[in-house]
Amino acid sequence: MNDFATTRLSSKGQVVIPEAIRRRLGLKSGTEFVVFGEDGTVVLKVIEAPSMQEFDEIVARAREGARRAGLRKSDIADAIRAVRSA
């Protein structure tokens, strides 16, 4: 589980993730990442869509927050119309 390897940054700014790590993590061509960089450290995090259960939980939290804020469905429709007309 402690696979590690070295790699280099190409002249085009590309980094190759070593094959053993790609295989272990199941990374395929086209996999998307979010990239964090700070203090000499670069972290790549695979972007994954939430499961349906996670999505339902996110929606439930958003609905509860909107309810507590006193928002109505018509407020959302009004906001969308305002943004689209801008």
C-alpha cells in the first residue's frame, strides 16, 4: 500500500503518474483531478461524483438550510431568472 515512485515535470507542465500507482488506484485515461499546491507540496485528488445516497443527503441539507433561511421555491426561480437576464 506504500507504493511510491519518482516522476518529472515535462516542458509542457505534464506529470506522469507511475503505472503501479495508476493500476492500484484504478486510474484510467480521462480521470479528472483537483490539484492543491502549497509550500512545495502538490496533491492530486480524484474528482468523483457522489453516490445517489450522498447526493440525497446533500440535497436534504440544502433544503433544510433553505427552509431555515425562509426561502421559497419562487425565490429560487426568481434568482435564476435574474441571473439569466443579466
